[in-house]
Amino acid sequence: MKELHPKLPVVNVIAVKTEDFITLAQYTCPVYVTSMRGATFVFPANLQMESEDSDAKKWVLAGVCLLMTDD
């Protein structure tokens, strides 16, 4: 807690067909190149939340995003 830039652990990336895509219990997390955000947006990544009852608004209000560099 209170760590602003923790390292992301190894992530299992899976390609899914659009018709099979399910967004239930997932947070659409923005991925940026640098911490300046803005024009450095690359793509949205869907991250699995703890349970189906979890609210993605919690992560949006916290400003959660993934950074590709550690500035």
C-alpha cells in the first residue's frame, strides 16, 4: 500500500476472438508509455478483478493504469 509505482508481476496474456470476449468482472485498464499519460496512451488492457461483485469504479477513482516505462 501507498507504493506509487509497484512493479507488475508476470502477466499471462491471452488473445480472444471478439465474439467470445467477456467483460464481466474485468477492469479496462489504460496502458501508457510514460507516466505523463496524455498522448502516450497505447491500448486498453482488461484486467481480471477479484470477483464478479467487484466494482471497476474503485480502480477508476484510484487512477490505476499500467506504465510501460519506469521513468
